Amino acid sequence: MKKKLLILFSLCFSVILQAQVSKTVNVTTGSLSDGTKKLGISNASKPPVIDGYIDAVDDPWGTFIDLSVRNPNSTTTSLNGIFNILSGTDAFYIAVVVQDATPNNDTTAIPNSYERDCSEVYFSMDTVTEANGAYKAGCWQIRTQRVGEILSDGNSGANTWSIATLTSDPDFQVASESSATEYCQEMILPYKVLTAGMDPRWNYQFFRFDISIADNTTGVAGGRTEQRYWYGNNGLGDDHGWDNTRSLGIVQLPACCGDDEVWEVSPTSLSLTAFEGSNSTVNIKSSVAWTATSDQTWLQVSPAIGTGNFTVTLTAGVNNTGETRKATITVKGSGVPSKTIAVTQAAGTVGIPSEMEENLKIYPNPVTDGFSLLGLKDKATICITDLNGRLLLAKHISGNEKIPVHSLLPGLYFVKVITDAGIIKKKLVKK
């Protein structure tokens, strides 16, 4: 009963869904014809949960990539790691898993964060960098500790050299969980921070990238004894990927993510209640002209045509069939693949017993300060609206509980009583 009332309570309001489903791409490794190491991409189903744990349910990371390039100056071989990146509509998602049986992250004994057990991610948010490889706006070095009070630090370009602009952003997330032999790190890096101040701005097509993991086997300052990279300074495996963005590997994103062609529809599935006017919204981002059509007459689309970014409202008629029904919205864009939105509408009630409707009374009516519902034997939700349909009061009640209305102005109102059996509408006069 409680769950049903919570569902019915939402009928008092215009339902607007603002679910944002990120389009993500899974990264795989490969090489260009000239031998340059490159990351390729394939579709992934959903963004991961950033919690420091990786599982098949919450995390669509796909196949991880080995960090196989070893710094020749390393003196141990006990460190191994894998990583992957997802590229969403608004952020990068990164995961790294490190096998390391010598955990050393004592901030007192090892004051330099880069000499502790950690991972480091390097970004250049375009493919044209300074002639000497120096950092500029759009270049980042992000260091995440295995454990520690300060989990992430690092550097950014354009003489700012402050990672705080990234870590303080509300959309940034990081998590690191460790055991005696392994640690796992996950993070979200918002595009808007990574590309702030770039001139020209990032084109959403290419970026340069590398990732390294470091091991301190001695537990003392200067004790970093092992490093592994994905790319490692043009494959040399030394410690100069971090200070020379020309040496980072090239990553190419899908053409549909670029400025010249934007084509996104979200969400791609939603549910509506059974009642007249039940509605939800869909976000369309497009650089091309588009049309949206419904295959069912009971579901209306507004607006149905447009160019650019729109919030489209889907509105359903009443479902009094007693069965759920489904519709498909097809969104077509000029020169791009069509997209579909699956809509499900809940089953409606066949009818409410006439005896119950007749016995339910508002008392007193007209009312001055409050009223009760005589004849209501169970719990219900009541909604009071004015003549223009604006919701003024919504409340869960039980039996003949008194409903205060002293704040209402004198006039005529409508009371909607929502029960398991159906909806009863009554008129209310406020003196």
C-alpha cells in the first residue's frame, strides 16, 4: 500500500525526468601505420560506479589494457598493472588496477607524493603542444595515491600548476581501495575542467595520453624502485612522459563527438503513469535538423521538429485498458543514424466503485480552516488544485484525518483523492 501511495503521489505533479545517460566509449590498444601507439574505441553500455571496486554489474570497463612499458631504471619487477578509459559526453572515466605486494604510502617517511605507491595520468587535450613539449592549457598530470589523506594531486598547464581546479569541481570523483597485494583506482575527469582556457578549444576528436604506476619497495624517501607505463615516452620507458606532451600516445574519439556533428538523445527509455497528461522529457542535442515521431496516437511529442539542443516533452493520454502499453519515439536526423526512445505506460484502473464515490464526502464544505473526508476507510493521497490546475497542496492522509486549508484564498477548488481503487474528484469551497 505504501509503495502504491508513493507512486500515486507523483500524479499530483507534472512529471519531468531529467535522467542523463552518458554515451561512453571503451578504449582498446593498437598502433598506427607508422608504429605510433594508439588507443581505439568501441561502444560501452553505461558509465561506471566510482567506488574503487570493479565488478561486472556496475562497471562496464570492458577489456583492460596492460601497462607493459617498464622504466629501464627500475630495479624490481614485482609491479604489474592494467587500465582502461571510457569517454562519456561530459567526462573521462578512468580505472587502474595495480598488483603490488609492498604497500608504502607513509607521508612522513616519504614526503614526495610521486615517490609513494601511486598512479599518474597525463593528458594533453589536443595533438599540438609547445615545441619543447612544455605544458600549456589543456595539459594535465594527475597523481592518485594508493592510500593517504590527500588522495589526488598533480599539475596543470598554462602556468597555473594547480590541481585544485580539478579536484574541487563537483563533477570530479575519485576512489582508491587497497589490499596487501593490490589496489584499484577509479575516477571521473570532467571535460569542462580539462579544457578550461584552451585556445583553440578542444575539438572532441583527439587527445594525447599516458598512464604510469609507481612502486616504492623500500618505504623511504627516494625509494621509488619500479615504474610501468602504457606508452612511456615514445616507448622508451623512461620517466619523461610527464614533462614532454609530444611523447604521449594518441587517442581518437568517435566523429559524432566532435563540434561539427553533435547527435545525442537521452534518456532512451522511460515510464509514464496511467493518467491523463502524464509526461516526461527527453533531451536532444543536435547540430543537424531532426524530427521526432510517435508510433502511437496516445503519446504526443512536443516539439516534433528542431535543430540544435531541445528539451522535448512526451505526453500520454489516459490508459483505462487495465494493461500496460508501449510506444516508440523515433528521432531522425539529417545524415545521422536514427535513434529510438522506448516508452512504457502503466496499466490504468478499469473503474472506481460508484458506491465508494457516492459515500465519500468533504466535511465541512464550504470550509474555513480545514476539512475531513467522510467515508474514506483507508489511506489515500489528496491533491488540491485551483481552477487553472495549479497544485496547491499534496498530502498523504488516513481515514478522516483533518486537512488544513487556512492558507487558501476564498474561492472554488478541486480535490483529487487518489486511492488504490482509483481517483475521485470533488469540489471544495473555501469561505
